[in-house]
Amino acid sequence: MNRTPAAVRDVDPPAAADYLLGSSSAERERLLAQCALLRPASAALLDTIPLLPGADALDLGCGPLGILDLLGERVGPTGSVTGLDTDHRMTGWARESVSQLGLGNVEIRHEALPPVAEAHARYDLAHCRLLLINTTGPRGILDSMAAVVRPGGWVAVQEFDWATWQCDPPHPAWTRLKDLLAGVFGGDVHIGARLPGLLREAGLTDVQATAHTYYWRPGDRYQTLLLSFAHLFRDRLLQHTPLTVGEFDSLTSTLHDHLDQRHTTVRESLLVQARARKP
């Protein structure tokens, strides 16, 4: 396998601000818990891709772990895995995870993919998870991912679609907060449904997609995720929507009480997985 480093571009620190969820210690914990939650689904996705030992794989926007460990297992000691992130704290945490897990075939870089015109095709698989939902330029990212993959290689993407994110019994406070959050989140919260089409637009073939969802009850970590997002985006909600401070406090308090009821369940956003081959 070719071990020549990929042509990548250093990113100025302000680019990290594009990820509106931030890089706090709490966000690190949330992302690591999310890695554990989505690990079986991610492993199932990799089962559909003929990634052989000795292959070169990329995890774009890897955060504190991403699927670096799963990829490291698949490519084996003769293969290589590259984790890219544009946030210095995320890459630092990723290096800690790599060290703790003893992933000797994984390298972490504080870099972004180059534009298509400057890309070199050297990976057998390029993957990202929950990256496109946090950006306003998903097509450009997918074009770059396709460009760094060798002919015959694969691009795999995992993204949420908020369409299925609901509580039962329904509550108007949930609907109001979710609708307002969708407008300030920073990306297309329904991008999961668009993945097959976006992969085809990037010139990829053999597109396949599947989906997973999860259900929560009071006491589960993700039962109150919508409330967590509301508090995290409070300033943006008050600045960019008609919501007042009093309305925000009333909505979040009312919804908290509803989600805490023992018969209230939450159906998580649909996790859509799509993969495609480069001709």
C-alpha cells in the first residue's frame, strides 16, 4: 500500500467555530457517549464495504474518537487510518483516545481535506459521521471525499434526519423548540434523507442506504437532548428567532416536566447510513 501522506491543508483556528456545538468537556463526553451508542450501527455499515486488511481509511471530522477504532480493526496492522478534524481540542482528545486504545495504525491530523483540484486519490475508504448536518456546504465536502478516494474505493456517510425526532405523547413545547432549533442549528437537519442523491451528484455509483432509530425513556441520556440543544443555542434562539426570554424559559420548563413523566418516550432522529463506490 502507498504510505505517501495525503495532500491536506492546514486550517486556521477560526475554522473550528464552524462547529456550533463547541468543544467543551461536556461536548467531548457527549460525543464519546454517542460513539458508544452508534458503534453497532457503524460496525454494520462497515460490514457492507469490502475494506481489506492493509487498506488506507479516512475518518473525516473524527472528533474525540469517531470510528477510528472500528477502522483500525478492519484495516489491521498493515493498513492505516487517518483521523482529520479542524478543532485543536478535538484532535488532542482523539490522540488521547488513540493512545488509550493502543491504536498503532491510526494517525490524527489537525487538517481539512483539500479542494478537489488539489486532492490526491490515496484512500480506499473516506467516511464521515454527523459532519454534514453541521455544515452549510455538504456537497463540497462530499466532492472532496470522493476526490481523495482511489477508483474502486468507497465513500460512506452517516447523518441524522430530524424528521423522526418526536416525543410521545406529543407536546406543543417540543414542536415549537424543535422547529426553532432547526433554523439556527447551522446545517440541514434533514440531510439524512438527501444522502443517496448527494452521493450520486458527487459522481459515485452503487449507492446503498439503510437507517436506524432509537427510543428513550426518562433517565436515558438522550431523553432530554432537545432541551440540551435548546440551552446550548439559547443566545442564537433569542437573537435569530421571535422567541423571548420569558417564552424560552416557559417552553424549556414545560418540556422538561413533560419529558420527565414516566410514560413519555422519545424517538430519536433517524440515523441514515449511505455508502457508494468511486468508478
